[in-house]
Amino acid sequence: MTTLNNLNNSVKTELANHILDKINQGILTNQNKDDWHFYAFNEDYYIIGYYQASEWLKSHNIGEFEAAGICQEYEKENFGELINVYDNSEITVNMLAYILGEDLIHSNDFKNVKKLKKAMKQLI
């Protein structure tokens, strides 16, 4: 499966900064450790708007078909079937951020916010 390791560092850096923002805002805490991924990448859209999403993909040198393929591969591996239709950039980018954010947050078993914050700072 394609993960952050297979994509350029600009995506890693941006998503790490997003996680740091959530920590600094007090959204990710030691008390909600099991829900870090939800609060960072699922509670709200990461990117809003088709144009903004298309520009986000371009800024990270990710093709729309490549992004849709990553999302479809993720669904097949995790659900055994395709659930969503990736026919627009907004849906695709938000799912991609969800997948890659999950990879970042669950890449290690971070015991607390301090360790997560340290790891994210090392990525930027």
C-alpha cells in the first residue's frame, strides 16, 4: 500500500504541522489518545472546495488518478470493497489526508502527546 514513505516530504511536513496545530490547540490530548486520528483528520474536512483540493494535489505533485488509486487501494485492503466514488478532488484529497494522517499517527505507538509532538517536530 502507498503510504507517506512513498510520497514526497511536502505532504509529510504539511500533515505533521496539522497534527502539531491540533496539539497546540488542545484538541489532541493524553485523555483522547485513542481518538487522535479522528480529531485530526476525520472530525472535519481537511480541504474544502474542489479548486483548493486540486491545487493541493498539484502543490504536492500528486496526480488526481494517483490519489484516487491510493484511496481505492486503502478501501480494498481495509474493507474488502470500494465504498466511495473518487470522482472529485475534494473527496479524494480529504480521504487521502485521512489515510496518510492515520499512517503518521499510528506509525509508532505514541504513549502520550509529548511523544507525538516530538515525532511530528522531527518530520518538519
